[in-house]
Amino acid sequence: MVNRETLEIIRIVFAILHDGLIQEFSGDKNCLRLKIKCQYLAERLSKNYEFFYVELRQITKLELTLWTNPPDRKQVYLTEIEDIFATGLEITSAKLITNYVEIDCDDMDGEFHGGFLSLACENIRVFDHESKEISVDELESLCRNYWEHFQ
């Protein structure tokens, strides 16, 4: 079972990357790498940057529960990595549930309009556009600085 501190870090990372679009993925449940386009934050590191990489290690839960339309339509659950990330999921929010993080996503290309991505893993790492690792503290600072710009 993934510890609560790791789950909170996962939540923080995906909450900061809200409005980010998961463009590409590679790997498996041992090590999954997501390319997330979040230009408004990435360009705070360098004006030519557009995205971040998020690396998830030792995944213990990964499931996309699709929103159905109409709501009474049979619920659809995706558990295969290729199926989950087949279309462009846009991150809208993230919250901590008892033993996983629930990430609300809009489905930019699919018929279901989005869903809840349930995620738990033993380790999460974040990298910049050029694959240089950045800490969660650095990511939080980028986010804070971005929003302070509007105050």
C-alpha cells in the first residue's frame, strides 16, 4: 500500500499541472512516463519550454472511470495503459482519496468527455522540457510565482 505522504505528493503534482494535456506516454506499471503539455508553467523555466515529464514508478492503481452521457449509461472503466492514454486527457483537478489520488480529466478527443483517473504509485518524479529533474518544491514555486503574477 502506498504511504499517505507519497499520495499527497502525487496530488500536489497533478493539481499544479491542472490544464495540462497528457500528450504522450511510454512504459508500463513499473515505470510510466507521461509527457504533459503545460506551457504556461513550463515557460517560466525557459520561454521555449512547453511541457513537463512525469515519471510514475511501481504503479499499484491505475484506472480511468469514464463519464457517461447520458449519466444512466453503463459505467466504463479502463485499466490498460494504452486505453487510458489513447486520447488527450486534460488534467482539471486532483484530490486525495483514502488510498489513491483521483484526477479529474477532460477527454479532448474522445466520446466520453472525460473521467476520473485513479492513481497510486510508490514514487513520482517530475522533469522539465529537457528531461532535467525538478523537485516538487520547485514546481510549487513555479506555480506560486505564476499566480502571484495576476495579483
